[in-house]
Amino acid sequence: MLAVWSGRHAGHDPQHEVQFGERIPIYEVPARAEAIRAALEADGGFSLVGPRDHGTGPIEAVHDPAMLRYLEEAWRDWEALGRGGELVPHTVLHPGLREGMGPAAEPSTPAGRIGFWCFETMTPIVAGTYEAVRAAADVGLTAADAVLGGERAAYALCRPPGHHAARAVFGGYCFLNNAAIAAEHLVRETGEPVAVLDVDYHHGNGTQQLFWERGDVLYVSLHGDTRRAYPYFTGSPEETGAGRGRGATMNVPLPEGCSDDRYLDLLDRALEAVAGFPGETLVVSLGLDTLAEDPITDLALTLDVYPEIGRRVGALGRRTVVVQEGGYHLPSLGEGVVGFLRGVGGG
Amino acid sequence: MLAVWSGRHAGHDPQHEVQFGERIPIYEVPARAEAIRAALEADGGFSLVGPRDHGTGPIEAVHDPAMLRYLEEAWRDWEALGRGGELVPHTVLHPGLREGMGPAAEPSTPAGRIGFWCFETMTPIVAGTYEAVRAAADVGLTAADAVLGGERAAYALCRPPGHHAARAVFGGYCFLNNAAIAAEHLVRETGEPVAVLDVDYHHGNGTQQLFWERGDVLYVSLHGDTRRAYPYFTGSPEETGAGRGRGATMNVPLPEGCSDDRYLDLLDRALEAVAGFPGETLVVSLGLDTLAEDPITDLALTLDVYPEIGRRVGALGRRTVVVQEGGYHLPSLGEGVVGFLRGVGGG
């Protein structure tokens, strides 16, 4: 199977995230991508290639161009403040701040800009962030191109991840929504509908928002019930899309301690929705943070289940782009990803 | 002059605020209120009295009752997490998260709830916060009652401050909008329009939001230009209200390094707007953070100017409730407040 990756992810190397105002070591580290790459290489069944530069067009087809411009300028902004370290917001544009007043304009001052575009304190910007997120988008697009070119499946080793990034806000370790950018690219290139299946532990709130009113992109997500789990403000089964997108969003909340068997049952329900949706192409947002050992989540999946999840996804018979999202238990990450991909590929 | 205060403010005693993800000693400390109280007592021209309990009615006339309930429950929520310390959010409900999807429902989980109601990381909740903010609202209401009872002017030594709290979101050291609660109480009790003049360094975004569409409450604010200054997302002179409130909001941005003379010129413009507004009653949001020595702001006012600001406010001839907001240079705080109040009272 073709696997696309870029070493430029390593430039995005913040040391901390801020939880409840406390700086702790960040879970989303460069070693994640390196662990996966090493496992792909060791397996021998994957051809690793670099990404092709797609420019800003496919990104701006999904995200507000002003957010992309901000990401390009953010580190320079921060350096101009002379503070050093890593940029996270302290003051965020909350809807209650302008209730009844209409949308805000982007502030010009750095402290205002970061809170205009970012919704939380766990996604620091550092000097190499912009180059890394542009490379991650290209990794996803290049894997999509491979599938457009006839490959049955391709893997995009994206880092940073993407599924929490919405049209005009980022956070949750994510800056640009690599899976959504790839899906939109596939829609435009094929002229056909595309399904997105999100098996990361966390609800892909960004992807849901981006395709909420789109009838030509199905979004189906299995995730820790957001009544208890990040990102809190979306992800309920009552959310099914709007306008032309009515019925093209499906959320399947997972209970705490969810087992392999229970997960596979719920997965089958999600796969039925994909099978009933038109189109030949599937994008999978793959997170390994559903694993029992994951340090930031609360399910009970074992490593053995990932090949079976992959097998059931592969059984859909769709051309498939697998895009890496989360997963924070470093010792299991490579095995989990390889297992899933071999399942998809029938290996 | 009557001065209302409550010792219960002291229960709100967080040690830190979080700026750009970094914990630093908080500027909004109990010693602020104690410094002002000591200066009022030393002056001899003030009668200090405690607040009367007004219940939740006047608060719920201004704020979302669900936010008040959250403030009452927040510390219990936080203790249930077993984390200790001080509660600030890490994930905030940003409008981009639900763009096109309609408003969010309040999450049930503590990490979601705090970011649903609070827009930043500099307003920690501790064990005594709820009692303190309820007392501060009563302090403002009791000063308003004094003016309703015939006093020419009364001072509310509110702490925590209030003017950054909007209908359904809090932050900026503020939880409940003491000045807005007092203003609404005055409107309801007199049946007449009320003007609010905000001379705190920071734009009173909460007060503006609360009265944005109200023609019976004028909001006039002089503040550090929010193109450079907190709270960033509101405060421009183009914002003048909407609906019945069109023309009843006036923002006067102040340049960096603003001098006494320049300030008084701009103040006169603001006072003209108040003089042209019907009604007999004025609420002043008083911040001393316009002072050159203030550690978190950038104007160049001297202590000598506050009696003159007070004198010009007093010359409006309106019954006046002065509500304490910010001011973080402890050694000057008492002298500044007393000077302002003596100016208002003609002393």
C-alpha cells in the first residue's frame, strides 16, 4: 500500500499543552509520526513516498483563507510580542461576547488574533507549525491523488492531525483539516459524492461543521460520548446535518469502557450508513486513541481489534484514503496503524 | 457619601491567572478592595454600610439564569474532578465550532461547562467565588437603592468587578455585571431611562452586549482602543447599538499614552452624550486602571485627574451610583477612588 509522509511534521514540536490553566507535557509529539513510519518500514508492505505540493487552493476550498493567512503569520506575531515560548490563546471569541451584535472582525493585535482563530489552549503554535501543517495537508492530498490514480487504498501519515479544525477555527491539536481537504479534493476531482468515516476517539467536530450542509459528503463518526468527552459542544446523535446535508451526518457515541465487541457492533451500524451512501470513494479519519492503553481516553479496545476494523472498512469495497488523526500511546501506535491498514488492504 | 461594601469579597481569592498559557500571580486581588475601604474610612467623608440581600431576581433580570446556576455549581463540579487548585477553562465555545449548526446546549461535563460559560483563562473560580459575586451584585443593588431613596450619589465597592460579564458569558475578572444589574434595577424601579458611563480602562463589553438593543439604557465607554487592548472583540466607535438601542451605545477609544488633558477632552464628548440622554439617573463603572502606574494598561493619567473627572461627572446633576470595576496599582487605588468620589459629590 502507498503511504505518504513528510519529515516536515517534526518542525511542529511544542513541549507543552495547557489543561485547565496548567502546563503539562504535550501528548501530540513528533515521536508519534516517527513510531508509525518505523512500523510501516519494518512491515515491508508499504511504499513510503513524500507529498506533492498542492498550493493553497485545495486548503482554501475548505478553510477560511484568512485563517490560513493567520497560521502563516502567527509565529511572527508572537515573536513581535517578544515573549518566547509557545503561542496559545487566553481570550477566546465566545458567541456570548457579541450576542445580538453580529460577527466580529479579526482583531489586529496578536492576543486578539489567536483567540479569534483558536478555541483552546492545547494546540500551541511554534516556529515550525505552519510548514508542518501545510505539509500535512499535502500528505493527505497526495494520498487522495494516488487513489484518484487507481490505487485501491492509500495512507496519509498526517501530523499534526486535522479533524477538529473547522472552516474558521482550529484547536484540538489540529490546524488544517487534512481529511476534509482530501475529501473535498476527491469530490471536485471525481464529481461524485464522498463518504468520511471517523474512527478517532474524539468527535471530528471540524469535519462535521465543514460538511454540515453538504449532501455530497457523508460524515459518520464513532467517538467517546461528548457528554463526557472532548470536544464537548458537538457530537450528539441528534446532529444529522441541515439543508442539503440533512441526513448526511451520523454520530455514534461510545460508552466509557467500550469493548472490542461492542465497538464492532456499533461500527457495523456506521458502515451500513456508508454502504447506503452513493459514490466510490471513502476517507477514513484514523485515530488509535480508542485503545485501552491510550493515556487520554477511556475505551477498552485491544490491539487485536484494529485489523478487524480495517477488514470491515475494506469490505465496503470503496477506494479508500486513510488519514492519520490521533493516538497517544506510543508503544502501540505503529502496530495499531499497520494492523488497521493491512485489514483495509486485505493483507 | 454612602459607600456599600461586603467583606465576603475576600472569599474570592485565586492566586493565579493564566496569560498565554502561563500561570502568573493574579492582579485582581482582595487587597484591592481592602485598600479602597481603608481609604474611605481614613477620609471620614463616607458612611460604610453592608449590602442588603436582593435574592436572584435582579441578577436574572440581566443574566441567563443558567449561568447563575453554573456559577453556584462550578466549584462543586471542579472538586468532583479531584484536581484541586483553581478552575479556568481550556476549551471555549467558539462560534466557529458550530457555524451553521445553531447554538450549543450546555454540556454536562465540568470541562465542557466551564468553556460554555467562560471566555478566557484569567478569571479563576475558587471555593469562595460564588458567595463573593453574589455579594458584589448586592453591593451594587444596595447603592442603587440608596439613590432611589433620595441620596444624590452612592458608591458600590464591588469586587469582583463586573463590566466584562455579558448575558450568558463571563470573564475578564468578572462574573456578574454589577453595574448592569444596578442599572436594570434602576430602570425597573424608576420606570425611566438610565445612563451608564464606563471609565474603566477596558471596554465594558458585557455591559454593551446587555444593553445593545435597549433604547432605555445608554452605554458610553472610554477605553483603551481594542485594536490593541483587551477585550479585543468589541469596543470600536462604529458600534452604536441596534434596533431600539440604535444610537444608545457610544465607544470612545483612547490612544496609548493618553494624557490627563486629552482624556478630559474625550470625557467631555462622552458626558455630552449622557447629558443629551433622558432620565435622572447615572451609573458609573469606575476603573482606576487608566492611571499611568497601573501594571496592566498603557495610558498616562495622573492621580490628580480623578477629582476633576469626578467633578465633571457630578456636574451632570444626575443621581449617581458609582460601581467599582478595575484598577490594579494598589498604592494609588484608595486615593484615586476617594478623589473621584469627592469630585462627584462636590467635596
